[in-house]
Amino acid sequence: MKPLPLAEIAIAPETVRRGLKRTLERSDPPQSILIVGSAGVGKRTLARALAAAWMCLRRTPAGHCQTCAVCQKWSEAGEHPDLRVLKPDPDQIKIDAVREVRQWGAFAPAVAPFRFVILEEAQRLNPAAANALLKTLEEPPPRYHFILTAPASDLLIPTILSRCRIVRLGTLPTEGVYNHLKQRFNLPDDTLQMLAEFSEGALGRAIRWAEHLQSAEPTSKGNPTRSELEALQQLIALFARLGQASLDEALRIAYEFREACKALEGGPEERSARTALALGLEYLLLWYRDSLALDYPTATLRFTSHRDELRQLAHRFKPTERLQDLMRIAEARRAILGNANAQIITEHLFIQLLRV
Ligand SMILES: [Zn+2]
């Protein structure tokens, strides 16, 4: 897909949008930008919009013009002679790929004033590739710029991080996602509400689901969007039991949790077993965060249609305990994304969460 102009993409929070617009008023792009944010929050879309804006000959704070000689070179597939995109292949970015884009830097840009390398999921650079990238960032070829994306900045080595200008994308409230979907899609209200709740405030993700649901036959089996949504529904049903489940059920719940996460593997985002489990734990984090937010009348909930089950959890465990649990879940997620044994970590976690 061709890049969208900056002004046409959903960017939250508003301060980030303003900051980016100001950046576009300068004569040169930052040497390296790192865009961080959760899945589906719009990192890839923004990376392309920014590259397109800087490459354009008639750039404005609203983004690229879509008509100049440089903009005309964008293919329907979103390729451009002055852009290279590196992504994990299949689950790592290797040194050869980094060397290749480094060699590409020896040539002058084809048509644009600047060349860009977009490095998606930069946290997947293997150590050798990360070192090679660092060398390029330290002594970049002229008119040669990088945009990196990653789920969180602390997943990158500090030496790379220190060379990047960091852009942190936030999420929209559930209601904001719902309203946006409602304007665009002709789907039942409860479906839209479910998509908004599951989107974690990542509009791009909710839109992708809605597009698939709208285009797919309602009864079609093996539809990846449908199975992803079903898996998420299973997860939420599982979390809803935590307010009542006894300690004996911890291992069973851990097992069901891992099974539901298995259904999140692959799919349009090509998740590995570990990233699928990590995603499941992110939803669990949101669930606990919501249970804490119940105490604050002005706080907004993600799972607005599950107030009763959230109250049950809040009734059972004190706020201090649930705060501690939040940290335990975050720790478990980090361990899973490292190399820890998924069964041991999840069993240990649910035993801790169901303490008597
Ligand atoms: Zn242009």
C-alpha cells in the first residue's frame, strides 16, 4: 500500500502529532528515529508516512504531496527506489541484511533528497547485526536516514537507543476506537464494541479486524481474524474466572491460557509462540489494570462490558495485591519474551495470582 500523508493517519497522543509536524518544518530529518508502541498502534504506517514526507520535494507539515516526481515513484505495493525496508526473516534481522543496506548507502539517492531505511521490529536484530547497524548509525553515509520500530525502547541496546530520536505512540480509549469503527464499518454494535475492547486502543488493529469481518463470509471457517477474535474471547472468559477460581484450578487455568494463546500464533501478524503468549499476558495486564481503574470514577476502562467480572476480582484481592500482580504479570511477559520455559512461567504466575 502507498504511504498515507501524515495528516491522514491516527496518531495518539496529540502532543506526538504536534511534535512530528514541527520536525517536518526543519530542513533535515533526524538521523535516526525510533517509533515505539504496542502492536497495531500504527508504527509501520507512521514510519512510511514520515519517510514519504521527508523524501517528498514539496513536503508540508501535513506530510508528502503525493504528486511530485518523488511521490510519483511510490508503487502500489509501497515500494520506492529511495527506500529499503528490513524486517525479521523469519524471526531475526541478520548481519547480511544490515550490510546490504549499508552498501546501498554508497550510492546517491535515485530521485529523493534523502534515502531511508525502515527497520521493522528492530528488537529482533541479532547481536552481530545490531553491532553492524551501530557502526552505520555512528558514521552514516550522506543523506541516509533510519526509522526503526519496536514494541518498547528498552528492548534495544542502549548504544543504538542513544542515537535515535524516540517517538512514543500511545493508544486511544476504547470509546475512541469504537466511535471510529462505527463511522467506517457496517457491523453489529456488540461486534464493534468487542473489537474496540480487544484492540487495546490500537486503531490499526481494530480496523484490520473489522475489514476482515466485513469482507469474510460470516460462516467461513479457518478465517484467521475470526479465530484470533475467538481466542481473545476465550482469554477474557478465562480472566473473568480469576475472581472466583480456587488455587486448585491454577494449573488448569495456566493450561487453558497457553492453549488460547496458541490460537493467536501465526495470523496476519505472523506471531511466534512466544509473542502470542506475550500478547495473552498483555491482555491479562489490561484486565488487572482495569480492575484497579474501577476505584477511580474518572478512569476509563478497556473492557467496558465486563464491569461485573472486574468487580469480582477487585472484591477478592486488595488493590495493593493487584498492583503487585500487575508487576508479576509484566515480569512473566518479559521472561517469556526472553527464553524462559512457558509452562513453568505461566503455572507459577497463576498460582501466585490465585493466592489464598
Ligand atoms: Zn511529493
